[in-house]
Amino acid sequence: MEVQWVDERLKWDKNDYGGLTVIIVPSQLLWLPDIALQNSADTIYHSSFMDPKFRISIDNNGNVFWIPGGKFFTNCELDITYFPFDDQKCMLHFTNWAYTGVQVSSFYTFTHSVVKS
């Protein structure tokens, strides 16, 4: 999962900082969106989101890029009609509990996922 947003307060002029365009910071130093897995088979809030080893990249235009780690557990219906040549789809429903759609817009795009049992 990749999470991106723009924080206007984190912009800087790269010329004032020797051409510096990107910095990496610990996740505890920034505001993080309140993301939860709504259809979780475990806890909806994942503790690894605040793990200091998952750093955040910020560019000089205020673009924030965060890849939180962790394993997400959910329940899925299986269709084994064509087993062992079947493909399964499992939807992960991420949501933001603390903010409205006016305050935070969520766009989820997944191009490819591998699910292991």
C-alpha cells in the first residue's frame, strides 16, 4: 500500500538548501492519515503504521509519500470452481475514520496484488 498527499506547510525552495529536493523522515514526525482496514479479520488499526522503520519521503513541493508496512488480515469468499487454475479476488476496504470526504479524499489504485495463505 502506498499513501500520498500534499502538505503545503512542507514546501521549500530547493535553491535555499543547496538544491535539496527530497528528505526522508521518521513517520512519528508527521501527521499521518487515520487509515483503517474496515473489513479486517483482526484489529482495524494496524500498529505497524507508526513503526519508526517505515520512513516518509517529502519533496520540496510538499508531496508526501509513505509506504506503511504490515500484514493485513481479512475474510474473503472463495470460488474454487476451477481449482487449481482459479483466480481469487479479495477486496480490502480501507477507510479514514477521523475525517470527512471534504477534508481528505481517498483514491485507491491497486495494479497487482499477490495473496498468500
